[in-house]
Amino acid sequence: MFQTPIPLPPRLRLLYALVLLPSLASAASTTAPAFDLERLSLNPTSSAALGTAAGGLREPGELRLSLAAHHERSPLTLYRDGERMDALVRSRTQVQLAGTYTVSKRFEVGAILPLMAHQDTHGFSDVGMTTPSSWGLGTPVLQGRLGLLDEASAPVSLAAELAVGLPVGNKDSLQGSGGWDVTPRVSAGRTVGPVVLGLEAGIRLRNRTAVGSNAVGSELPWAATVATTGHKLRGELGLRSAVPLTDSPVPVELLAGGRYALGSRMEVFALGGPGLGTAPGTPAFRVMAGLSVSALQAVQPVMRPRITEAPAPAPVVAVAPEPAPVEPPVAMVDVCAPNQSHSLEQCPDLDDDNDGVANAKDYCPVDPEDRDGFLDEDGCPEVDNDGDTVVDAVDNCPMVAGPTSNQGCPAKQKQWVVITQERLEIREKVYFATGQARVLPRSLPLLEQVAKVLINHPELKRILVEGHTDSRGRPETNRTLSQQRASAVVQHLEMRGVPAGRLMAAGRGPDVPVASNNTAAGRELNRRVEFHIEPEPASGQAARD
């Protein structure tokens, strides 16, 4: 803040300029110092916390836009011998628009655009300076973040970031210095039980500007935060500060925030708290509140009509000509009558295996035809339609030959689904947006393949899709989320042609872990989707929930 080294009577405030700005002693009115007064910008990513990156990136292909109103009280105050005299900037209100796009699992880009809506200034003329403008464009920031470590496979999440403030901020409203503002920094985070611990530090490089008896310029900013990991409602508490590389007091702020999800793609948030110290840009308190929207930049699946199996052609049964009526012997028994023992030759018109092919034309009269659309007229079940040595029961592509290592499909069609006796094993995860039931684009090819396998295997009449979570958060909330995720997977399969009557969804929450929840790797394994092959219920038995 502005400070005066020599005590002066309050009524001589017009002489403050002689003490605060010696170089301006001969000037009647001088432009206020040109520097960016703002010390806090909205974190565009906000995956773990609103104010700190915590080493995390959002999911690949995700676009997030945020709009926030930002109000500060007394961010620039006049002091004399450590005693507060007056606020030169009594309040200011900004609108901040922030956006980020995650290009890949390791890289994302972002931008921040601040706009000054109102600034209440007072007393600049008393210290020999022109009054700053009350509105204008702030310093736009472009940034890129590179993910170095992921907590799922490392002790912490770690990211490196470069933020560049463009030299276009309005110098007349304390929103820019006319120079570049460059901040390289690193951030790290680790999940501990129900919270995420985050830390970031860097170096801010900008022009040195004299502000009274102090100077604003380069510094070493740092921040620490702790945030909860709930799915619907989350909170956070953070501490922000910096080590000045110029003659300036140390800025300190304590910020608390919360965010509430409005469905799977929208949330409202608020962040605020007091500032401590006399550094320019440290307000008595600040509050920020806004709305964010997430969207997936990927081609969404096309709604397709459900594919139903074509009815099998009616079997052609040769009917022997009626024999001339003959009086049966009185004691003769009809061996072809129901429940009578007979040989196949004795009853050529019957269908002993009930496959629609009469005994006389059935090459496998005691083994029913499988009716899979391949040589169904011979009455024999074909074990391997395409002759690739992968039996049809576990062949993902039963009508197209392929190697055993690729589940019987052509080598160029990589398979992630394996048919077993009890389930469809998947070699990839189904990924969802954090804390939401929205399937991410990276998992759409996997679900497309699951749907094709189910369509190719109509004998798998009932599939139970189970959703599972880790143990973080409230169990009931996790069960609800896992049910919603399982239902979302079912919906995707239906959109790809799997009849709804073959699919069921169940959310198990944290109740069936497959690994320890005490490690990040274990929690990653526990967050999963499973596809169970269910037996057909007996007549009258209720379907499984």
C-alpha cells in the first residue's frame, strides 16, 4: 500500500504527494502508477480446487467455461507510519471469464479474460495524481499446463504450467503496466482420505513500478489448499502469499470456497476471505461467485434404431404322401405317438431335437441347430462358423475369421472385450467425468465394442451392468453415483442397438472393492464398471434388480 515515512497532519493530505512520490513534487497532477492491482484470478481448470491447480488436469476432450463476478474491498489503501489513513481504491468489481480445454491426458490450455465493471476510487487528487478510470479491460492471461505425474500411478499428481499476461490491460484503471506478465509454476496434489491436499509455487516476472514508498514487481507466489472430494457438494480452504523480489510488503490471503453440482455438466461456486498485510492488491476482503459449464468436444454417438434379430425362416418339412387307408391291426401301437419309444427311421417326419428340422433332413437329429444364421438348414450346431479355431461361444466376431489372441476378430480390430462363463471381461476402463455419471469420449469405442459383442451373441440374454466406486465420500452418495453410472452405460448400449430387455443396471458403491482403498492405485482399481452374464429367471421369478 501507499506509505508515508514522515508524520503529517491529516488536513495536509494535499502534500502527501511530496512524501509519497518525491519525483512528482514539481507536478500539479500526475497519472497514477501503471500496474496490475489484481492478485487473484480464477483457476480455469478447477479440477481439485477453485484457486489452486493441485497438479491435476481435467479429462481429455473436456472443455470447461466459467463466468464469475469478483468483488474486492479496499485493495489499495493509504498508510502513514503503519497507520491506515484512507482507501485510495475503496472497492472494485470485476467480471472474469475463464476457459480451459484438455487436449490430451498430459496437456491442456486455458485463458482468463478479466473486465472491470466498476471501481470506486477516492483521494488520488489529494496525493497529486489523476483519478484512475472506473472500468476497462484487465490483463488477459493465456496458459498451458503439462501433466508430469498422475496420482493413480505415482505418489502425487504433478504439473508444470506457464501463464502469460498480455500487455493490453488498461493502465488507466490499475489493470496493467503495459508490459508482459509471465509466471512459470509447478503444482502438486495428493488425495488423503476424503480430501485433496494441493500446493503450487512459481515466479512472477513483471515490470517494476514504484507505488508510493514501495515498489510492485517480480515475486515468488505460492499457495496451499485443502479441498474435499464429494460428488455433489465440495468445500475448500486455501492460503495464498508471495515473497516479493522488490521493496514491497508480503501479501497474505486466507480463502474459503464451496461448489455445488447442478447436474452432470454444470456447477455454481463461491470463494472469498480476508487479506492480511499492506501490500498493494491485498484487499480487506474479497468474494468471487460464479457458474461453470463443462462440455465434451467429441462426436457424440448417432442414435440408431435398435437391431432386432430377424426371425428364422420357417423350416421346410417334407411331408410324405398320405398312404392309402389301411385298417390297422387291432393290437398295433403307434410308435411315433407322444411318449413312445422309436428309432429315427421309424419316425422321419418328427423333430426329435425340436430345432425345426425334421428327422429325415436333420444331419444332427439329437443335437438342435443353433440358429445363428450360418448353415441353419442342416440341423447341426456349428461350433466355429468362421473356422478360425475360436469357438463361436467366445468369438467376438463369429462370422469373420481372426486370430485367437484377438478374440477371433481381424487383427486390425483391437479387442478389449473377452467373453467368459460369468461375465464380459473388459481390458479397458469406462471413464466418467469426475464426480459425475457422464461417460467420457475416450470410453465410447469400448462401449461400441461391448454392444457389438452382445449383438453377435443373442444367447447372452441378460447382462447386469454394475457400477463400483472407491470409499471416499459418503457411502450412500457413492451408491447413488454408481447406480447413475451403470444406468448411463446401459443407455449407451441401448443407443447402439442392444435390446433394453437384455440389460439391467446396479450400483454397488464402495461395497465390493477389489483392492485396498488406502492407496491411489487401489482406489483407481475400485472405480470400475463390470458386465455380468445373468441366468434367465425361472418362469414367474422376479428379475434381479
